Amino acid sequence: MNPEGPIGLFDSGVGGLTVVARVRQCLPDESILYFGDTAHLPYGPRPLAEVREYALRISRYLVAEGAKVVVIACNTSTAAALEAAQAELPVPVIGMVEQGVRAALAVARNGCVGVVATQGTVRSGAYERAFLAARPDLTVVQQACPAFVPLVEAGATDGPEALATAREYVAPMSAQGIDTIVLGCTHYPYLAGAIRAVVGPDVALVDPAEELAQALVRLLDERGLRRTAPAEPAHRYLVSGDPAVFVEAARRLLGREIAVERVDIFDGES
């Protein structure tokens, strides 16, 4: 592994940019290689075996492009493919679920935690297993939120539709007494304001990206993989679908333009 290589990250769309932002805050001297699999967005409704195959192909591509570590910046892909990627790839691989659980356990108070996630992540049971392995006495309330990702990709994160959708999904969880909610999809931090408006100030909202960035810092230090080159880091953003759609979504969510390249690693399949 070349310490001067980029950190490779991927997601189904713009959601993983929330992880990129945290990583760049904690590791400003590192180069970033990001892949958004927009040709197959959203991952949530797809069978986990299909998501696993997409995730492994993307991970292999990032390694072939020089990535020194792969960050699965997608909870559904983490649930579907983390163990397989760790077993196959010659570089370290980290994902979202373990980080979300660790961060939530640090702030949970009453033993009742919530997870909002895609259908695939909920169906996998990854969060519930991880929580109960750490604390068997916990009550874990999960809610699949299939309308959240389309809202984020459309940039509709703070209007009446976002608030109504958040209320539909989150209000029943709040009524069950949760004091912590894990934002179990990397798109969901963009909807934190709408979720907060529903649950009020006393429920902790946990973004696993914060914990993941810290775990990545530790990993690079432990493996001696910190970049030391004096040149400015290079950041590349790749997509499998229409770059213009990704650029526009990123502009709405980030408030700035990013250069995006389209690459076809799936041989034209849909």
C-alpha cells in the first residue's frame, strides 16, 4: 500500500459526500477518490446480494486506481458487503454500521435507541445485531425510510415535504421512548433539520460519519499510511451515471460546484 495514494470512498449517490466532508475535516492533507454509483441508485430496495456485487466491483476499482484504504460510505453496502470486501481486498476496508453503533452507545441514556435506514439496511438486521452484541439489554427500534434518499437526491431537504415525510417515519419511533436516533444512511444527515423538528431537542441524532472519520485517522496512523507529500492533495469524484445530475445534486447540497467524471465499471449493464 502506498501512503501517498488516495482514500477511496463510495456510495450510491451524493449521500457519501457527508462522509467525505467529515474525512476532509479530520484529514485535510489526504487525497480523496470518491465513486457515486448513480446508475444503480437507490440501493435500499435492491436485494442485498445485488448490492454486494456492486460494492465489490466498486471496491476493486478503487483499489486498482490506487486507493490505500476503502471506506464503504453507505450503510446498505456496509451491511451487504463489508465482510466480503475485507476478506478479498489487499487494503484496509471500513464501513458505517460499527461506527454508528459505537457513537450511539456513547450518548444513549435510557436503553432505547432508534435507527432510521434504508429497507436493505433494516432488512439485513446489521444494526440490531451490532447493538445487541454490545448491549443485550437494549431495545432497538428500526424504521425503513424509502422516501428519504429520493428527497435528498432532489435537493428537497428542508421544505414541507421533507418535514411531512420525517414526521411519518420518525414520530412513531419517538412515541416508543427512544432517546437516540442513528442516521443509518449517509443521505440522512441532510435531513437532520426535518428529523430534529419532529423529535425535539432531547433526542440525540447520531451521524456515523463523525465516528468513522476518527476511526479512519486511527487506522492510517496505526498502519503508517498518512500522506506526507508536500503537494496539495488531489480529489476526484466519479459516477457511474449522468455526471450532470450528480453535479447539480451536489451543488444544491454543498453550495458549491465539484468536477465529476463518468466511468463505466459495469460494462454498460443497468
